[in-house]
Amino acid sequence: MSFDWLSDAELDPHPPFTWLTACCFDLAVRAVVRNAEIIPPDFRLEPGTLVVSNHLRDCDVPVLTAALCRRKGLRILNPLPFCAAREDLFRRGFVRDLLQTWPRPVTWVLGRVPLGGLFRILRVQPIRRIREFTFGETLVALRTAGFGASRPAEVLCARGLRELAGVMDALPDRIDAIDERRIGRLRLAHWGLRRLRVAVLRALAPAFRATISGQIGRLVELISTGRVVYLAPEGVVSRSGRFGGVRAGPWQVYRRCAKAPPVLPVALSYDPLCSGRMRAIVAIGKTIPSIGAECRRDFDARLRVEILRLSAVTCSHLVSRFIAVGPRQFTTRRFAGWLHHGRRAARDAGLTLDPLLRHVTAAELADERLAWLARRDLIVPAGSGWRNRWPSGVEPAWKTPAGVVSYLHNALDDLATLDSGLAGKLAP
């Protein structure tokens, strides 16, 4: 009997395991995040499609995959995409290194979880990203390239020597004499290649290019054989809330395919300034049969516009704008008026709106969001209204409510670039 609970089961080496793992992740995502999906009524994920989206949080891929695959009961209706992920996730002991502050017995057990096998079942493909290449991995690359017998001063730049001297009593005579157990957290420091001299970096470059080219080639092969591939053009999670520069990966995959693959733009938005579980809004666009771009610059610009146009404006975006640049004292009525004005301006500019903004009145949203902001001490009662206590200039981040306000304020600025007059209309 054929296994039809997975739409492309005939192409999968272990369809029951893939189906079970995908369903578990889907259920976990829906237990932690409230998904709202904006999907064309006739949506179907066609084989051989390249899917692209923005990248805001580490949970983006499970959230996006749950929307794309369209689970109906026990059946997964669309193909589970192959996702490109940072190469070090496949390294044995990655979880142990990531959770170093946890109790040692726990990290010891988690460090032995075979993540590589799990990721293969979930169709995750490794891709080397220079940012995540650690100092420890750099030392391994140096030994492989024949620099093991070199003195540290001949290989490392001033920054690398300074940091290494700060964790060791004395610098060893040879690179291969550096004991990675003695350099502590420096072993896990990102941007490991920035600790090298330029001449040494140039010597390592051909091997790095060959590795990355092979990984890109694997993604091209998957698309050419009818599989779906997902890439985040920015490469890394946005630290500021703004859409980052588009990396070379999508263009390399696209241009190396024998036939230009269809491109499906997808956008994620989050609505975290609310009670209960955080809301995630996934907007799926229409498949672009072919992007007629003659150069990478035009291709990257098209991806950016398509993804930003789909990125939903949420109530949290509008709340953040009001808190960041609005009056320091205000009434509930004025706040509700701003929410009504902001969503109308975004709609008139052709931006995608969170379904919540369409179906809930501004007065109801104002009461709920103000109560949440007060519980987080971002606003306090003042007479017949409220006083804004948000610390101006706080760094954008997901860790604190104040940081989230900065993050989403920046994100709304990015969306406002799609319409020349929208920025002025979004000033409270």
C-alpha cells in the first residue's frame, strides 16, 4: 500500500519518518504560536519551486513550513520544502555548545542528540555562512590547509593574537598546538575568519568557495529534480527589524538552474505586543513563473520588493510607531484614533494588512493593547489618560518589550519605503 499522507512520498527514502517529524513540528508550532495565514484560495506548492521569505526569528522556518505544507488531518497536502540552514547546526555537539549556561548533565545528554539525522529527515540542507564560521572551526580549517606548523603570529591578525593571548597563559609555538579545550568560549566566537591575516585568508578562500559552490549545487539539483527549496535571501535573522541586504545564494541557485525555476515569495510578520501566545502572520504571494533579471542587482531588488509588499502590517507595528514617536501623554481615545488612521493609511498604500486589523475595531484593539503595555510598565496611568515610559533609543531586540518596540518601529519604516507618501502619513 502506498503511503499517501505525504504528498511526495514516492521521492522520500523514509516517508513515514518524514511525515511524523513534520507533523510533530507542525503541532509544536501551533501550540506555541497563533498562526494567521494569508493564502491565495487556489494555492498549491508546485514541484521545482524556489521559495523565498524575510527572516525575523529563529522560529521562522517551522512557522513558514506549517503554512506552506497545508496539513489537513493526517495528510500533508503540499511538498515539504528543503530548507538551507547554517552548516554548524550539523556539527556534533552543537546543542551542547549552544546551551553552555545550562546544567552540565543536561547539555551532556543534549549534545549527543543526532541532529544531523533529524535535519536530514526534515529535509534541511547545510550551507556555509561565513558569519557563523567560528574560531574553533577556523583552527581546523588552518590545519587542513597546511598551516598547523606555522606560528600564531604568522597566521593570526592583531585581533586574533590579542584574543588568544587573553585566554591562554602563553601563545604556543605552532597552530596545531592550540588546545581548543583551553580557549573556552573563544572557540565558539563567530566571524572566526576575521582573526586571520589577509594573506592566510586568501589561501583558504579557494576551499571555502568550493564548499559553498558544492552546497549551492545540491540545492540546484533538488530544484531540477522537482523538489521545493526554501531560502531566506537575507541569510541571517534581521537584528534591527529592517530587511537586510540580499545575499548571493538565491541568485546563484536561480542562475545555475538549467531552466529558470518559478519563485514563490512569502513574508512573515509577528504581533508580539499582545496577551497570550505571540501571533505569527504568514502571507503567501503568487508564484512568479520567471524573473526577467539580467543581473544580480535587479534580481535582488525584485525579491526585496515582493517580500516587503507581502509583509503584513500588524497591530504591534502601529503600537510601536505610536510609542516610539507619538506624544508622551495621550488618551485612550487618541490611541484608538491612531490605530484606525494607521491601518487605513497602510491599506491605501497597498500594503498587506494583518487580518486582525480588518476584523477587530480600533477601540477594542486599543483597550487590549494599552492593558498589555501597562502590565509591561511601558505606560502608566496619568490623570484621565496615559504617560509613555518607553526609554527612547533602546536597542532593537526580541528579548524585552522595549526592544521589541524599537524592532517593529524599524520594520514599519522599511515597509513605508514602498510608498513615497506613506512615511508622513504614519506619523502619530
